[in-house]
Amino acid sequence: MVLEKLGDSLKNTLGKIAKSVFVDEKLINELVKDIQRALLQSDTNVQLVFDLSKKIKERAKEDTAPGITKREQLVKIVYEELTNFLGKETSELKIEKKPTQIMLVGLFGSGKTTTTGKLAKFYKKRGYKVAVMQTDTWRPAAYDQLEQLAKSVGVEFFGVRGEKDPVNIYMAFQDKIKDYDVVIVDTAGRDALSEDLIEELNQIHSVVKPDERLLVISADIGQAAQKQAQAFHDTVDVNGVIVTKLEGTAKGGGALSACSVTNAPIKFIGIGEKVDDLEIFHPQRFVGRLIGFGDIESLLEKAKEVMNEDDAKDMQDKFLKGDFNLLDLYNQMKSLKKMGSFKKIMGMIPGMSNMNMPKEMLDVQEGKLEKWKIAMDSMTQEELEEPDKIGADRVDRIASGSGSSIKEVRELLKQHRQSKKMMKMFKGEKDMNKMMKKMKGKMPGGMKF
């Protein structure tokens, strides 16, 4: 999960509120200190942390709103202030003209070229005709990398191998880009924002006249993000930020919070290495995931991308009844894998991130799924439809016939039993959306919001 350590710290802090008998000044002070510690450990700017602490303390003195307890109000205040802290509102990048030109800037190692490919895939999935352009003449592998990414994503690639002037590259395709809805221009970087990079960016910026100027910034640089964002903003008037590598660092708090100070809001976050691991940054949803409230909206959006409506409805019915067979389990898990890791998905379901789920249930790799499918090919129709009938002698036969180990076959059957067991808690709820809404109202510690 993104910023897992920060999320765990914040969930533990809110858990103290849920277990407390009284909400008094002592509890509020302890709560604020815990939040300070968690944010500072994620490399968030000290002054910003103290400003947030002050706001939480001031609002904690407010009269309790009708219909909720003082404990619930305190959790609500923390949730709202953390959301405000990370930008408050979603800042979406809208495609309103043809072509909409997006220019990506940033230093070496920030992930600009990879993000160009991710952004291209993001807009192609939404029905836009997309092209990418390589104007990075400094990094030798930049041309080949983006060309391969464009091919894998299925979008047009523009570039001139060997050309040293990025302006000439852009001018060579100026007439062709008019046929596209979205054109993403990948620019050169440096180890630092040097004078020659500033000059180069100014030149390409004056020619492209991009509609969006997005700074790609790596989460692992921590508090240096604020200075870097301001410097690029002064150079090309950055109007948005993409934070990359959030899944692999504990320092992401610095990048997430510092960028908002420059008035260049975070528009996307990179949450993995795959080309689909790019999300619109929704502060409310992000904080919801961090503190265990879940993120049902993003979960349903991801589900729509990997499953058509009829298949989703059929799976929903079987899932909620708890009577799905081994083939249903395989298809379900195959679809879930396309949405991301199981741990990531569990973090989007309210309350699930706080449950002690079996590690093997959250860590099913693609290779294991394929091995299970081979084992299923050696099963009879009866065994596929009624796996509870599979005893030791049948396990031996299935393992021998499929070239699988007995352990792998038993793992498959165990996964099926655990999935059915988990679904028993939802049995009787006929509508998945109603179930999700019911869960969304749950707060850590059993409180309702």
C-alpha cells in the first residue's frame, strides 16, 4: 500500500480515540503528538505539521454536532484537516481542446518517461486519440524507452533519433499533432535545475505553448520537493504535479504536502511500476485509504476497467451468495489482479485494511494463479463445481495429472474455503452497492460517521 507506515501510524492513532472513555485535553494532546510523529517520520515539512496540529487543536474545542459523539467528531476533524492538508479538492486535468498538449518536466530519475507512457495509457483507456513526443536529447535511452512504451500502450510516437535540438523535434511534427486529442511531450532532465536546463525548458515551452505543464517529482526526495517544485514553477509556470514512486518510499509525505504550497496541485500519483499504476489524486479518497476508511469510488472505477457490466453482475451475485465454484474463484482473482495487488484492493474497502487477513490471501502472484489453472484442468466437472468434495485421494490424482505439487492443489482449495468464509459476513445483502455504502459508514473501532 502507498505510504503504508504512515497509514498504519494514523490508524493506530485513531484507534486510541475509539477506545477512549473521555475526550479531554490530555487525549487531544496525545492525538496531536501521534499525528506529528507520523507525519514527520514520512518527511513532511515541520512548519506544515505544526500548522496542521494547531488547526486540529482549535477545531477540537468546537461544540459537538448533533447526532454524533465527541469521539466521532474528533475523528471527523482529523479526517477533514488531513484532507485539507493534502490539497482538499481534486484537481482534474480536463481535455477541452484538440489537441490538448501536456508537457512533462522534472529532474533525472523522477520517472518522466515512464509517466509519459502511463499518462498515454490513462487517456487512451478513456477514448482519446493520444500521441507522445520525445524531446529529451540528453539521455541516450530516452528515445528507445518512450518508443517501446508507446508501442506497448498502442499510441502514436513522435521523435527524431539523433537530433540535438528539442525545438526542431517539435517543429517536425507540428502539423501532425493536430489530428490527436492529447499530445504528451516528454522533456529532458538534469541532475539539478541548472541554467542550461532552464534555458532549454524556456525554449521548448515557448514553442509548444502547452495547455498543461506538469512537474514529475519522485516521492523519495522528501522535503526537497517544495524547493524543486517552486524552481520549476518559476521556470515554466508549472500548473500541476505528478508524484511518482509513492509505493516504494516512506518519505512521500514531503512530496504530497510541500507541492500544494506552490499552488501547483497534485493531479496524479504513481502507485506502482506497471503502466496502469497511475491514479488521479483525490485528497479525500487518499486520506480515506490512509486511515482505514477505504476508497469505494476508486475500487468501483477500477472494477469497471477490467470487467464488463454483465460479468460484474454475475460475479456479484455469486460472490454475495458465497456459492461460487473454483472457476468463478479463478476468474474473480484474475480480474482482481488486473486491478492491482490484493493488499491494495483490501485497502480500498472500509474496515478491511484493519482486519488481520491471511497473508497468503493477499499475496497471490500471477504465477500461482496460472499453476492453479493448470491444476483445475485436471479436475472433473463435479470437482470444479463442488470443490468441497475433493478429498486426499482426489488431491493426489489432480496433482499427478497436472504436474502440480500436492501443496499447490491444497493451497487452491484453501483459498476457495477462505473466500467463502469471508463472504459469509456479507450474506443476505442483495446489492453490492448497498453493502459498500453500509461499510463506508464504518469508522475504526466500530464508530459510525
